[in-house]
Amino acid sequence: MKERDEFYDILKDPVSYGREMKERGRKIVGYFCSYTPEEIIYAAGAHPFRIFAVGENIHFADAHFQSYCCSLVRGALEGALAGNLDFLNGAVFPHTCDSIQRLSDIWRMNVKGPFHADIALPVKLDTQSARTYMIDVLKKFRDELASHLRVDITDDKLKNAIGIFNTIRASLKRLYELKAEDPVIISGSDLYAIVKASMMMDRNHLTEVLPAVIEELEKKKGNANPSAGKRIVLAGGVCNHPDIYRIIEEAGGAVIWDDFCTGSRYFEESVVDHADPIAAIAARYMTRPVCPAKHAGIFTRGENLLKIVKEKDARGVVFFFLKFCDPHAFDYPYMKEFLDREGIPNMMLEVEDQLPSEGQLRTRFETFVDML
Amino acid sequence: MNKMPEIVLFFLAKIKKLALHFKKKKKMKEIMMVYYMEAKSARISGRKVAWITSGGPVEPLIAMDVIPVYPENHGAMIGASKMGTDLCEKAESMGYSSDLCSYARSDIACATVNGGPIGGLPRPDMLICCNNICGTVLKWYEVQARYFNVPLFIFDTPFCHVGYAEEAGRYVRRQLDEYVLFLEKACGRKMDSDHLKDVGKLSLEGQRLWQAVLATTANSPAPMTAFDAFYHLALIVTLRGTPLVIDYYTQLLEKMKDRVARGIGAIPNEKYRLLWDNIPIWPRTRWLSEKLASHNACLVADTYTSAWCGTTKYIDENNFFDSMAEAYTRIYLNIGVDEMARTVLEMVDTYKVDGIVMHSNRSCKPYSLGQYDIQKIVEKEKGIPCLMIEADMVDERSFSESQISTRIDAFMEIIKQQKGA
């Protein structure tokens, strides 16, 4: 179907997509993580464009980052230094981990885009003073962006933006639910392509195409034979490897949900309407499932993963980590223990720039799926 | 409460006597021994123990008579006694990746086996985690909060990419009040704010003395090396805010001034002066110090030990409590790479160094990522060479002696040529 081609086209060549948009006169603001308030960028009349890593052939970034820095950070800088991101009017760095923190410094000192914003978010998300501070930094970002782009970011524009993004989040969640209800109606790679491209695609256009995809899947639902695939949840940070879904499916599994910041953490929870839209955006970040670089209690992430497994009736969990991602690596032993205690089979896969060889992966997944 | 058994009373009396004895002599080893003995016997003496991060605000703990214990200092001790690799491997068998911070790995493993050079740290009654040094401590302290099942206070100091933001100042200041409330609840009594003021004054005085001690190495020859500073550092980290620190550094300062006056250098024949960047390679400090001395090179200063006195300019001595919000937020590791580079450039001038040795430390991303840029800036602005050594502060598996030795030789050749042997 043609809508899906559109998503794949963006993934294949995000640079051309960004440049074409720029030529049409759009202002584009690049961003790094799911704590970026896209609503504010959109309300400024600009386009929020998520920056992903260049997967291989890191060359320029090696002059700035050691080999023990994760491939997301090295690959993102590589793209910028190679000139791939010349269409950006600026870049936004919400504070998360130590590596992204230094990426922001090095980007500011070497890429030198027209606009550079740090959103020094609180690290703890479970206190009143952190909430007040979160609102303060988001307001500051609104002011900085407005002044740079010479626009007014009014509350009305923000409320409109919140509406658009709530719709997008709800649509993506609906797609995940449809997949979880009947995994064969859409392949894991297709769903991955849609969600990932959604973070780069023109959002007005996106609100038109997502309902068409949903409608198509709603029609297919129940018509196909129930899938024999064993239901699997993926957990980790960023997933930049669509092949993983296909290999799992070929090994007899089906990815029916995830706890990724390029997945469910991106769309979970709506911004609840509020007299003060910035406070409402902040409130979502305080309640949404957290990134391990943030603190919302010492068991929160383990409990959330268990909840996902139970609610989605999954048989097993695959932890999918980027090598050198410290926050995830620290949480792994306890989250694994949570699963082990409930008798939920799990395995861990750590990836650097590229996936291990397909044969090796297939064997690992086949062994794992057999256990489920 | 049960009556304390005879043996315990005997033990306590012994410690007191030892403490009195050492108060007169003030040798580092003994001070640290008494400190750890007091901490380990806290349960019987009825005092509370808090584990706190190395850059954390310790003054409120001292004012509440809580014994602060520093897992990072413990990590350094584990590293220096070459027990790190075993403990790191133990952590890896518990599921922690070998890429994680080796202080954290050693400490997490040590807590479960009471291993290491002092048989493990005393059990904490509470955990105080200040993230001004890294995000790793947040995850590490979460692990320990789950393991020990004790309250965790997170003192969140927003990163200062370019300066100190007003809203960050308000947030950190509010957390100071939350911190005091947390301590009052944990200890079951009120904070004595007059006492806290006194502790604050002692802390500032200690930091200024430490700065003065480090500043003596601006002299040629330097009366002490950065390796000595790594050793003397323990007190400003662990006992900041107590009179002990003042006494110790006052004496040390006198000794250093005397050496300067008499022209005595730390190494026999100081010809080249170097600056060290990053946390020491604890298990190999002696090797490295001998290696450099063999080239008549002296590590005269470092960016690491000066981190415990680098923010005195933000402290208001008449209002320590309010001003420590800014001081604790703007420490060396919580600022942008460009500001770090400016600090390094200043040190190059102050200490008149001929080159920089940078430890690219696999364990410490906030310290190490950005070093390549600092290296380029220094080489460009000052025209002095920088050597990058890839290693780890505790885990010896990341240390390749022959390779590092060859690189130091080559580096020293360049310096000798530049300076004219």
C-alpha cells in the first residue's frame, strides 16, 4: 500500500526529505530524544525532526568521541559533521545521559548551527520542586525558540499543537494495539518504519496518513489466521535496526509491544488539557514511562515492564541494548530479576553500530523462541 | 535499647583513645583508619551512616552528626590495592556490563561480599546522591537503595552547559531545604542551623587551604606532585567541614612552603612540568610516577584534585547554606567542555606546564568525552603537546603497560625537543 512506501522512503533517505522540506520554506529543528517538547517546536511554526545515528563508517566523529561512546551519539555527530544535517535551523538537546550531555557541548563547539538549545531537564521526576523546575525550563525553551525564530508562541498555538501531537500519539498507540491484538496484520518492520518515520514526517500530513493505515488494519483484523508467533516484548533504548523484527518473526516469534524511546515511550500518555499548556506538557513527562537516565522511583521501570508483559499477554522479553549505554546496563540486572521471579523468559542482546551476523542472531532467537 | 556488651564498650574506648592519639600526630593513614573504624562501629555507637557521592553536599550530614561514607573513595582504595579487577568481575557475574563505571562495579560487588581492602563499607542508613559528577551515580545509588532497602535522597544539580541558569538555582536551593527535611526525618531530630553555619565555615576554610596546598606546586621545582595530591586529597573529600581537615592541611601547607623556601623538589631533578587530566589510574599510580620521574618529568597539577576547591568563588562565607547551591552545581564535571578547556588553559599558565597527560578513562564518560576537543584547544592555544592514555581508574584489564610506556617515551621525546634538552 502506498502510504507505507512513504514511510519507508523517509527512512531510506531522511536527508533528502529534510532538504526538500527546507526548500519549501519550512524551518526545521532537529532533536534527540523523546523528552523533546515537539509541541513547542510545532507551535513555533517549525518542524520537529528527530535525528538518528548514521549507522556505519564513522569517520569525522572519531576525532571527538572515544570508542567507548555509544553509536547513537557518535553516529549523530557523524551525520552533522558530514554535512547531512545542513537543512536544520537548529538542534535541541534535552538532558538525559552523560553522553548526550557531552554531545551537546561538542555539537555546540563544532557543528555551530544557527540555533542550539539545551533543555536541562530535572533528573528526578517525582517531586514537586522538580515539576516546577521542569515547567521553568520548558518555558525558557519556548522563549528562546520564539526569539530565535522571531515568532510568538502563544498559548493558543501550543494548545493546537498539543491537539495534533495527542492525535499522533493516540494513532501510534492504536497501531501498536492492533498489532498486539492480531500480530499478523502488520509486520514488525512495517510498524517500526511507520513509528520511526513519524518522528521525521510532516506532522500535518502524518495526521492524515495514520488514520488510513489504522483503517486498513481494522479491516484486516480477524480475517487472517491467528498468528502462531510467540508473543515477545522488546525493551531498551533506541532501536535503529528494523531487521531485528523480521529475524524474530522468522524464528517463530512476534514482537507485540516494546519499551523503547523510539516506540511506546514516545507515544504513551497524552498531554491532558490544562489552562497552562506548558505545565500540561511538563505533567506528561512527569507521568510517562521513564527513560533510565531519569528517576521516578527505584522500581518504576521494572514494574512498568512487568505490567506491559502481563497486559499484552507476552511470553518473553528481549532486552535490546546499545553497547555503552550506561543507564540501561545499570537497570538490566534488576529488571531481569523481576522477570525471572515471575518466570518470564528473557534474553539480552547488545548491539554496537551493526547487528551481529544474521545466522548468529537467528540461532539465538530460535533457541529463545523454543523456550517460550 | 539493650545494654552494650562489654566487648563493644571496650572497642569504643579503644577507638577513642586511638583517635586522641592520632589527633596529635595527624598522619593521613591513621586519620583514615580512625575514620573508617568510627564509621564501621556506628551501629554500636548509635550514630547514623550516610553513603554520599564524592561531589555531594556533605556539610548538612556533618552538622547532623551523621557519618558520611564515600563509595567512590572506597572505589579508589579498592583500585589502589589492586583488588578492583576481581570485584569488577564479580559484578559482571551479577549481570553488570563490563563497560560500566569500575567504581560502581567494585562497590556493588563489594557490598554483597564485604570484600576489598577494609572488608566492605558499613551498612548505610541512608543514601545521598548528588548528580553533579555524573548520571552514573544516580543508577549506582538506585542499585544500592534496592539492595540495602534504605531511603535515597537525590540532590539534582542541573548541568551547566553555558553558565548557571536562574531557574536551576531556584530548584537546587529548594532541594537544600528538602535535604534538611530528609535528614531531620532520618535522624529524628532538628537541624541546628548555627552548627551548620560553623560546619560551612570549616568546609570553606578547608577548601581554601586545599587550594593553597595545590597552589604551592606553581613553584619550580614543585614541592609535591599530583601523585601526592591524589593521596592528600582523601581528607577534603571525606571529612570536609571538620576541624581535622583544617589542622591537617595547615600542617601540610607549612611543610610545602618550607620546601619551596628551601628549593626542594618532589622529584630529584625536575626538568619538565606536566598537567594530569581525569581520575588517576589507581592501581598504577606508582608505576606511572616512577615512569615520569625517570624522564625528569613532574606531574605538578591536575584537574581532578582541584575539583574539591574549584568553586570557592561562588561561596558566600556569611551565607554558606544558600550559596552552596551554586557552588555544588558549578563543579568541574558539571560544566560545558569549552568551560573545562578554559580551566585547563588557565592551569597551563598558572603551573607553567610543558605538556598534558590525559587519562581517557573508560569508566568516566562525563570526564572523558570531550577530552579530544580540549586536547585540540590546548594544542592550538598553547602549542604544548597532549598525550592521551587509554585506561581505567580501577579495572586493570584496560591497562596495557608496554603500549603506554612506549607512548610516554615518545611523548617525552617531543617535549624534550620542544623545550630543548
